Amino acid sequence: MSPDQPAIEQVAEPAAASSSSAAGAPVRQHRTGTFHSLRVRNFRLFVGGQLVSAIGTWMQLVAGPWLVLQLTHNGTMLGIDTGLQFLPILLFGAWGGLIADRLDNWRLQISTQVAFALLALTLWLLVFTGVVHVWMVFSLSFLVGLVTALDMPTRQSFYLEMVGREDLTNAMSLNTATFTGARVVGPAVAGILIGAIGVGPVFLINAISYLAVIAALLAMRTNELHRRVPVPRRRGQVREGIAYVWRTPDLRVPMLVMAAVFLFAYNFPVVLPLLAVRTFHGDARTYGDMLALFGAGSLIGALLLASRASTPNVRRLVLLAVGLGVGSVLIGLAPSLGLAWLVLPLLGGVATSFAITGNSTLQLTSSDEMRGRVMALYTVVFLGSTPIGGPVAGFVGQHAGLQVGPRLALAGGGAIAILASLFAWRKVRTSRRTS
């Protein structure tokens, strides 16, 4: 699930030379238009594979939480499972970025997709044979997190290798549109399948779907990639990446804003199933419909962002964060499921635009040799915050009242995101007046 980083006013050009020229790749004229990065064959293959795989991923994102609820009937356990998926990112994410800086990203992407497929296949076998227990699901979730700790920074850096600097934001927006477009289909199909034949086949479908990404990667023309020079091994490289982000305001400020939002307001996999079942008395199909509406809004948001030629900046990031918080509060306070459905597409569009804006700004601001480590820190902030925020949101949703708990978890996280974003913007304005 993927996946975004900015400057305070304009994105600074990296001091290092463009990796595309270093690799001898052809220099393309900057094109405008919503779909212009699809003219790059390698990226076109990648997006096609992602479309198939993303449908399977979204199906499993419905089936996984539903399996945990079936096994435990406990919202706190749901939060723990979500947290375990992202705990390895919090613990080891920075080292994943260092590996992405040192090794070939194309080969790493093939390896991570194979690993994801095998883990999904294992979960299907456990359910199919009837031996599944919640500790097994927890173990597989932790292993998925280990693979994600390497996959995320590698994939974020790989966008730039496929399309070059000029088309980066457009390419990321289109890939996100593909992923979120699949959100419209995947959850709805998963809800129907779970109700008809159970959760097991959903995991098998997801395992098979990874073959599309692997085939797309193998079909790429690797000589057309904008490859970077690998970073040589030396001591202290993880600390060097952290220090680089902290001393660079154009990286530090967006990272802090995203940390607050992702920690408190981005716990949708935990809160939405509880909202569907406990607050609105629904079932798996209700949850699937909620995710589908969220995904429809995400698709529109990603396409709108792809059509913009302007450079990401902190002002836009803060505005999107405030919008995300407001949307969360409105759904948390919605008196009926129908009103929640009206707001879900808006929340999906703002949430996706926020993630893309943050990601692309950080990528374009960081230097070539630091990009993998910067994106690893973004991954730690984006996904590594979930081991903290997920269980907290699950605990609140479980114990604050049968109907009130999920509302409080969603609305409370949104309110915190609003306050944190406004505080960050005030700090930015103060620093500008004193500089």
C-alpha cells in the first residue's frame, strides 16, 4: 500500500548530477498532461502489473482484518495485527533504505514481489487446511512488514529510475491512481467473496496477482532505466541519512507534519472495519463498500494531482492535512451510514493527495545519493507509525463504547491532525519572517 516529499516554497535541485545523464539514458523533453508519463514503456509495464496486483492487495486488505475479527472478535487484536505489519518498518526501515541506495532497485523489486506472493500463499494454505490461529496471522503480518521495510524505499526510488525527475510527480500520481482505482474494485469483490465462500480464496487470488508485477519487471528494458551510481559501503550511513533530513528544513518540516498525520489520523484499516460493524451494525460487505467509496475518492484525487504541473510545497501539504482531519471528524460524527458514505470519497481524495504530495516533495528535494535513505525515513513515518497508532486506535474503538469508540478514534485522530498541521504552518511562517 502504497504510496510522496517537499520544499518550503520551491523544491531545491539536488547538488548531485542527474542520474539519467550519468547512466547515459536519453533525456526527454518535459511533457504536460495527466497521462504523459505513460509514454515511458518501462513505467507503462509497471503500472499494468500494479493494476492487477493492487486488486488482489485490496482484496486481502479486506479479508485480513476480517479474518482477525472472526478469530478474536476483538478490536484491540485487530489493532495489534495492523501494528505488527508495520513494526518491522519502524525498527528496520532505515536499513531498508540503505540497502536501496547500495543495490540494484530493479532486482530488489523482483525479490520483494516474490516474497509477498509466497506469504499470501502461505496464509491461504493455513485457512484452506483449517489450522489457522491468530498467532499465525500475527507472524505472517510481521513477515509482511519485514518485506515492506525493503520494498517501500526501493519502490519509491524506482519511480525516478523509470521516468526521470521531470515526470516523477506525474508518475507517482498515476501509479497511486492505479492503486486507488483498484480500491474501488477489490474491496467490493472481496466483500462478496467473503460472504459467499469465506476469506481463504481471497488470499490465493492475491498471491497469484503478484505474478503480473513480476512479469512486468522482467519485461522491462533495463538499459532505459535512469540508474543511479550505487552508494559505497561505509560506517554511519543510517545516522548520516537521519542527520541529513534533520538539518534540511525543506525535508524536516514536511516529515514532521506527516509524522503527526500518519500517527493519529491515518489508521483507516483499524477504524473503518470497527465503524462498519460496531457503529453502523454492518458486515463484510458494508466494510467493502466503505473502502470502495474511499478508493473512488482516492482515484479522483490522484488523477487531479497528476494533472497539476505546480511543484509540491508545505502550504499545500498543510492544507491537505487539515482537509484530511476535517473529513475524519465529519465521518466520526456522521449520524448515519448514508452520510458517512457521502464524506468517504472526499476523505479518500484528500488522504491520497496528502501522501503523494509529501512523497514527491521529499524525493525531489533529496540528493541522488541520499534518496533511498530519505524515502526509508518517509516509510518509517508513513507506515512505521502504525505499530503505535494502530493499537491505540483499536483500543479506543474497542473500549470507549460499542458505538462511540470507533467514532472517537476517527474524529479524535482527525482533530489532532488539524492542530498539528496548523502548528507546523505557524512555525514555517515564523521561520520565514526571521530568516
